[in-house]
Amino acid sequence: MGFNGKSLISVGVILFIFQIVNFISIETITPELERAQVLAAIASLIIILIGFLFKQFQPIAGEKSVLKGENKFLFDRKMPDEVIDELAWGSEAILTSTAAAAILIHNDGVNILRRGIITSSNDFKPGETCLRSIKDMKLISLANTKFYPGRDEFYNFCAEIPSILVVPINNKAFILIGGWSAKCFTKSDEKWINNWSKKINNIFSKNKI
């Protein structure tokens, strides 16, 4: 079992119970003992409080979903080798080092790369969410698509995908990443992918894409 907020709460509660039992079992109570008991109780309560805070700020990922589709790697063979190599390397890194299940890279109306769990259709077209991301040049994180009213936009990307990142590359291109479960992407994941998108933009500019 991993160390988490629940573990801290459990430890704090056990220590608090132990000090109460110990206090009850003592026949003679001295001022020194009273001070020690108060300090022990305060320490136990602080541990419990830290556990609750840790639990509150720690992302809770949902269970891994069963996604419909096949594991494939499709890309536009008309792209220069330098671009293909970079997109192949980056997409593989994301799929193996994060909780990503599917990746799509869209450029100027064309899906130039699809990797991971892929639906039979390649008819994905950007909707309001994706267009807003490239317009504002800001990463959009949908931690739980179940509660997102515009989730139908991503049906042809990967049906019933639990979480999504939309990462802009430039004003006509973006990276779409779907996660295996809700709340599965960390801030570190977002930062790394966002930095990679800037590298892609430089390569696109160099190759006049």
C-alpha cells in the first residue's frame, strides 16, 4: 500500500487512541505527565490534520476505463522525416510515461498523427473546445469528461475517453491527449507536454508546415 493521506490519518488516530488508553491506565497523574499527554494529543491531531490536507490536495484518479478501439500508429507520410521522427518519439514518450491512452495531432484541418487507442473512424474535427485552446493558446484540461457538456466533440477521437488534454501548438495546430481514467494527468505531465508542443512548433516552422 502506498503512503498517502489515508495512511497519515490512520497513524494519527492510532497514536491518539494509544495515548488515551495510556492516560486511563495510569494510577498517579503528575503535572509532568499531564503536559506530556497534552503534547502527545496535539501531535496526534496535527498528524490527522496533515493527512486530511494531503488527501484533499492529492489528485484521485479513477479506475482505468475499458476503451473501444484498436492500438495503432497512424501518421501522414507526406510529412518530412524530421517531423515524423519527432512526433513518433514524443507520442511514444507520452504513452509510456504518463496515463495517456490515445494521442491525436491536428494541423490545419488534417489529423497528421493518431496513436494509441484509435476508433475505426478518422473523421475527428475540432470543435469549440479545441478551437478555443488554439485561439487563446492555452492548455485545456478536462479532468473528467463525464461531467463536461461538450464531450461529444471528442467522440471520433476516442469514444467515452475519461479525461482529455488539449495542448495548442500554434494558431492552427494542437495535440489532443486522452487518459485511461479521470484525473489521471499530473501538473508535471501538463508542463512536459506543453513544453514539447513548443518544440513541435519550432520544427513545423523550420519545415514550413
